[in-house]
Amino acid sequence: MDNEWNNNEYLPPQPEHSIDPEFTPEYPDVTFFKESAVTMREENIFQGEVPQGEKPRKAQEAQKAKRSRMSWFRKFLGSAMRGGAAIVAATTLIANAAAGDQSAGGTRIRGIFRTLDADAFVQPNDYTPEELNAVWRSDPEGPHQYDFSNLIVLKEASCTENGLSCYVCTDCGVRLTQVTTKAHEPGAPVPENVVEPDCVHDGSREDVTYCTVCGKELSRTKTVLGALGHTGAAPVIENVIDPNCVEDGSEEEVVYCSVCGEEVSRTTVVLEAIGHTEGEPVTENEVEPGCEEEGSAEEVVYCSVCGEELSRTVIVLEALGHTEDEPVTENVVNAGCTAEGSQDEVIYCSRCGEELSRTTETSPALGHSYTAAVTAPTCTAQGYTTHTCSRCGSSYRDAYTAALGHSYTAAVTAPTCTAQGYTTHTCSRCGSSYRDTETAALGHSYLAQVTDPTCTAQGYTTHTCSRCGDSYRDTYTAALGHTYTFGYLMSGDETPTACSRCGAYGFTISLENATTIRYTLTQDLLDQANAQGFYALEWGDVTACENNYYGQSGSVAVGFRDSDSATVTGTSGVIHLDFTPVSGITYYYTIYLRLASSGSSDDLYTAYPQGGGYRTFTQP
């Protein structure tokens, strides 16, 4: 067990004490000492710190008791004398046992017997039988004569591992062992887990002490690092409100922390109003003076900064008086046939236009000047002569004649299919008319005409009225659709894809550019090809050359396949030729559609588009 002795200093072995090889191996085993030599009682002996050169308390008591005793053999022999023959016999037995024992212990016992023969009956002792037995068994707790001034170190202690030391009996060499320890050697404190303080938050630091030998942490002390507080930077101006002529302004002086940027203080400063600044006077509300009325104007002074009116003064402008203009003629009344004429000569003010003077002049009447106009009699009105004055329009009539009466002519209107017939009587002089002698409508008389269906238009029957031309249609029949003729032709035979009935083409193409051909098929062409066992084999029969047709010398793209080469399922699409056209070059194209009923070239039907399969395109 560990004890609390201070083992920083050890007593070196002394040469005058020797330990029997039996008890001290060349390399002592600590386990051997712990298990064989040290008992709980021995460890309890060394529970207090023993200064150098002093003996443990229990050992001191044992030594003190022994000073009143003689050697254990003297005590033994003295007791044998007091105990009688039995004890003498026991002693004899011990001596006889020691006589045959060749060990160091037996040798020592025999020597002690010889030494004690002379004084065994002279010096008294008080060893108990238990103490004698402990000495005999080499029990370290027996009353041995330990040299407590000489501690023998068997194994040095370290801060991580216990050591082992012992005291040796100077009489018999028995060892009293003890476990020793060594304290850690603390190093200088090391700061760890440092959290730096900021302006408003405390920081912290842990000062840790480690053993300089084994590195074990011995202590850890946490220290609070107080907040640093804000550091005010130079004030900045914010929220500036400029003063005006009559109102104060303001601004805020703000101090921020130069470390963390937090606002430390904010002070509002009042900026006093600057007052008005008079501008140049301006004229307003000017009323020009008239000939008879005074005028006026207002002289106004405004602030040149804010525009507020500062003063307003009314100025009176004197009347100007009238100024005569040139005389003018007004109210001219020309002399009539029966009335005299007149006119006014007027003078106005040239400034205000007010009339200044007016003089009236008259002229005599002219008398009538008649012109005669004869009105002939009509069928219902009499005739007469009208006399009209050429000046005033005054008129009168005379020379009346009687009315002539109507002169009618009859016109017969025959009935038509939906309208009745009648006779119209019209006056040849005035155009007045009336109807009579009405007859009933006749109804339509239709004739039928059949229009046969065409490839694209339905057939029907047209019914037309022979009298009025009214018509309607009925009996419609469906359009016939295009009819294409397919045959088994060798590749290269040119066959137009024209309808045998109407001649319309079922295959048309257009060149969008040098590498793109757009094609269109009629659904009739595809349907009839499929119905007769043909199918679209490929859109590969497109050849582009630089100087001729049919893919001879100068060919740039031959046998291009469309992505849908097995069966054409749509009626329109685009063929892309994979080549790069050269500017200024004219390309020649041979284009046709190949339909087949099998994979054999003998079962091909070759169809050329409308306009033929030979086209050209010049690259810009």
C-alpha cells in the first residue's frame, strides 16, 4: 500500500550492513517484497511521515522495549530456568534442530547459543513466547534490531510508479519493506481555451499546470477576462436636415466604437433657420390703364431662397384718354324699289374702340324693275305669268290658263315564279301612276344538272329554275381522291407522281438552302402505296454535285438517308445533306422518292416530284 512518507530524498545503502544473498537477490523483484515481506500490519507501521534519521513510531516503541531486554536467547534461557525442565527440553530441541540446519539462520542460531552460554543466567529478559516465535519465523514485525538511520532503496519511485525501500535488522538481516512514492513535478502554468474579450462580452482563460515528467494535468484554473469596453471613433454626421428660411434644421453627431462598430452615442444638433433673402422686385397683376379708366400693378418682393412673398405694393396707372381713328361707314341700307337708302359715318377711339361720333346719310328709292316668266299648265294645275322685280324680288301673277288633265299609258308586268302579275298605268306628262289587273304567281320550274365528284371535291346535283334562275344543291357524293399508278420499275426510270384523273402531283419539294430539302406528300399517295403493297424504302435518293447531275464527277453528297428510312409515316418533312456549301458555287440536285414492295431492287417504284427531280441552288 502507498504511504504518506516524503520520499523525495532517499538514504543510500551503507556498506557496514550486509544482506544475506538468500533475502536479497541480485535483481530484487518488487512483487516478491510486496507479497512475501510486507503485510498490512507492516504498512500500518509506516502511516506517518518519518524525517530522515528517525524511526517509525511503532519501531521506536519496539526498540525502547528491547533496551530493557537481553537478547532473545538469554530471555529464552532465563525463561527455561524459571519454567523448569519442560522449557529446558524445548530449548534443547531447538538447539538440536539448529545443529542440523545448514542455512544462514541455523548457523546464526548456533552461534547465538554459544555466545549466550556464559551470560544466559546472568542477564534477565522479558520476550514473550509469541515474540520468540516471530523472531524464529523471521517475521518482520518481530522485535528486530532495525537500523532506521539507513534506508535501503530497492526501486526508485517516480511520479507515475511506486518505488520500494527497506530497513535491515542488524542482528538477523530480516528486511522491513515499504512502498514509496514520488510527487509530481509541476511545470509553469500553460494558458488554454482562451476566449478573447470584446467590447461588451467577457472573455476567459484556463491556466493549466502539467507535470514536467509525466505530463499529467495537476491543476486547471479558469480566469475571467473582463470586457474591454467600447473605443469611441471620431464622430460622424448623420440624418442631416438642412434648415430653411423659417424652420430650424438638425443633424446627429454619432460616435461608433472603432473596434466593433456599435453605436456608442448619438447627439442631435439644432441648425438654426437662415432667415429670408429678398430678391429683385417683380410686377404682378398688372391692369393696363384705359382711355378713361386708371390701371394698376403690384410690385412684389419674394425670398430668393424659398420663394415666400415678403412684400406687395399696389401702384396706380393713370387713364390714357381717347385717340380718334379714321372714320368708318356702317349700317349701309341700299335704296330699294320703294324705300330710300342710308349709311352711318362713325369715328372710334383707336385705343379702346369706343364710339366717339356717328353721322347718318340717306339716298332716294329706286322703284321696281319687273321681269315676266310664263308657267305652262300641267295635268292637275293651271298655267300663269309671273312678274318679278329684279331688285327686291317683289312679284305678282296674271294671264292664267286651265289645267290639261292626265294622259296615261298602260304597261303589263307578267307574273313571275314567286311574285303576282299586274298592269301599271303611267301619265306621260307628270309620271303619276297606278296599278290594276293583278294575276297570281306562277311558282318555280326547276331543271336538274349533275356535277360529278373530282379528286378533291365532292359531287352534287344542282336544281335551277328555268324562269328566274333560282337554284339549290342536293344529292352530294364524296370526293374521289387522287389516283396514282404504281408499277415495278427499275431504279432510274423517271415516273411522275401525278394523279391519273386530275394530274395533281402527290410529291413536291422545295430547296430552302444548299443542305436542306423540304418535301410534302399527299396522304392519298401514301395510302394507295401501302394498299398496293409498296412502302417507303428510303429518302436516300438525293444527290448533290458541283457541275452536273446523277452523282458523277463533282459529287458532294450521295445516298443520304432520312432518319425515318424504313417507313414514311408523315406527309411532310425535311431532308438534311451533310456537307458544307462553298460561297458562289452552284450545286445540282437529283431528287426522287423510292417505294418498294420488298427488299429487291427489281420491285422498286421511283417517283419524281412536281417539276422534276433536277434542281439547282447557288450558295450566296
